[in-house]
Amino acid sequence: MKMYETSQSVEKYLNVPLECSCGRTHFAPIKAVKIGKGALNSLPGYVRDFGYHRPYILCDKITYQVAGQRCQQLLEEAGFAPTVLIIKHLGFDEATLGEIVINKPDDCDLMIGVGTGSITDMLRYSSFKLGLPCFTVCTGAPMDGFSASVGIMNVDNLKATMPAHSTEVIIGDTDVLAGAPYRMTIAGFADLIGKLSALTDWRVAVIANEDHYCKQMDTLVSDYVSDIMGKAGELKNRDPQAIGDVMNALLLTGAVISLYGNSRPISGAEHHMSHYWEVLGDQQGRSFAMHGEQVAVGTVLALMVEQLLGGMSIDFDAARQKARLYDPEAWKAEIHRAYGNAAEAIIQLEETADKNGCAGRLERIDRIQARWPEIKVLLDNAYPWEKLRDMLKDLGCPCDPKDIGITPAVLKDTFLYCKETRDRYTVYQLAWDLGVMEELADRVIHRLKQENML
């Protein structure tokens, strides 16, 4: 079947190969999505219809009370004998994986995750490693990972994207979702608006780094984000329909990871900032904010950098000179200072990717210079950061670094080194290639202080 030329509802993209003009076949192996009032009641039917008999439910003590107990009851009333694990190791790391494996019944043929981000990430990863299918029951809408085909967990003190698989069925009961904390729903909205900077990153990367591009994926994500941004007022009023719309948009953008083959269309510099803050938070034994809230702050900052970079007069010869003077050992010393006990994992990633090396950087500078007018148009047309900040503030979502406890020193390191968390070309790598990242960081930090945002 051919890829749709215009954006469709989530269900249209599920479990069907879509031949695309970009040269790829897009496929999201999700079999069913049920979002709506009373959707939780559909769980036993899906278990039965897909031929499963012995479900294993994963939750924490909060999500068990919110929906896990009801899932257990519904399944028992339908004649199933589910095993329930209320996870105690909430580091969502190797210890959590061990707890899940140790408590798995020998005759289990289906795993069901009841929760939001970390639980569903562990669900997809652990079920993948165990060779079992999985279902997801959402208890809130704080992020877009429900329909993703990867899992995020803490490995060696660093947030790692692990190979996993997609969940077969996703259930989002709006009665449950509407009862989630308002902060959680707005965090999901914020994760969606992060695509504003991520898409610009992707379009720039196609030119500067010769990344693969799919217009249909770009349009699909853009359309869903534009639609949900128009419903911000309804979210503020906690309208269940609007919350369901956020959930659908999160599922769609998450499914894009499977459809496209990776998270390139939905994750860029704003997520790299969030990943870096999570690394620091883990080492300090705290969390700066929810993932979506961090993405909100990161998106505002990335849009500021895009605006400033688009207005700069670039000295390409000076950029080439800086590339030739790159000192890998000095860079490693800075990574040890900025990343602490996660530094070795970052250094290993760079040894594989070589995204900072002189030869590749010089090649990119040539391409960037030849097509700078096109890149400048992309940067100049990025969503206005002031407008986004006003929208987020009106919703009560953190959007300034000071809102989540980011200091000027941490922010400076974030601008300079957050790009190292992933091998992905973003506006921050562009600024690095052009030798202006430090200048941009200082200019943004100065502006933030003036605006009382830092």
C-alpha cells in the first residue's frame, strides 16, 4: 500500500506496510489503539482476541491504584489469572530489569504495562528481551513513548536508548487520563511542541549532514503538532476530549519512530538538553523536572539559538580554522568535567560516531557554505520562541531554565556539550561546526538574565 499523501488518523498507520516515495517502507507493528471513555473495559477482549492466556501486569504502587487493580479485576472476571508485579526498584535500570525477570511466571505469554514513561519503557525493553508480546495501559499522557519501538533505561549512569519492540495494543481510558495530575497532561503537550525545534533540526541536517528525509513524515508530525497547539485553551480547562486528543497525538508521534525507523523526525536539540539534565539529575540524586517539562524549556532555548544563528554573519574561513585546531584530548577532559561518571559512555559514543572530527567537519562546512541561504531560511522561519513561551506560561508549564533549577553554569555546559548524548545532527552541531556555539551560548544566557528567565 502506498504512503498517504495527507495526514490520517492514528489507526490508518498501524500494522500496515506503507510504500513511500522517500524510498522506505514505513511500518508500525501496533495492532490496536483504543482511546476514549471506558476504554479500559476493552482489555480482556484484546487479550482473548489475540490468543493470550496468562498475562503478567507491571505497575508501581501508584499506577496499581489508578488502573492496575482495575485491569487485574477485569481480567479475573473474564476468566484469566493474571500475575501482578508492583515494581519496587524504581531506578528503571538493571535492577528493575532483574526484578521484572525474577518475578515473571514461567507460563506467561503476555506482558501488560500499566503506567506512563518509565514503566512502559521497561515494559517494551524487558518483553523484547524475554521474547514476549506486550500491551500498554496508559495512566497519563506525559510523553510520546507509548507507541515507540525503543526503550529508555539507565545503563552505567546514562540514559540509554535500548533496542525494544512496539506494544501490540495501547489503551487510554479518558476517565483515567482526565484524573491524572494536570501537570502530567501539560508535560505531554510540551513533549509534542518539542517537535517544533526537532523538525527544523532535521531539515537542517538534510542539507548540512546529508541525512535521509521523508516529506510525508515531516508533514505528518507537523500537522498533528499544529492541530494540538490549537487546543491549548481546552487543555487549560482540563477538557477530557482535548486530553484524548493529546493522547492520540502522542501515540502518533511515538509511532513515527517505528514508521520511520528511528526518532529523527520527533527528537532533536531540545531532547538532547533534556537527556543531559537527566544525566546530571541522576548523579545528584534528583530530578530537575518531568521529561516533557524539560523538553519545553529545551524547545524555547533551541528556538532562541535558531533565531540568533539565522541572524549571524558567518565567517566560514574562521570555522575551518577552528575545525583544524580541534583537540580531542582537550574535548575529553571537558566531557569528564561536564558528564562526571557518565563521561566514558559519551567518549565511547564519539569514538564510534566521530561527529566532531576535523575531516567530517570540514566537509560539512563546505556544504553549509554552499547552501547557507537555504539553511538561513529554515532558521529564520522557525517558530518564534517568545510566542511559544507565552503559550506555555499561560498553561502553567515550566518554560524558563530557572523554572526547573538550571543555573547559568549548567546551562553553559548544556549548550556546549548536550549534543554529545546522541549521534544526531542538530542546530547545536551546526553551531559547533561553524565555531560559534560558545558565542551563541553566551548571547542566549545574557538574554535570559535580562528577561529574568535565568
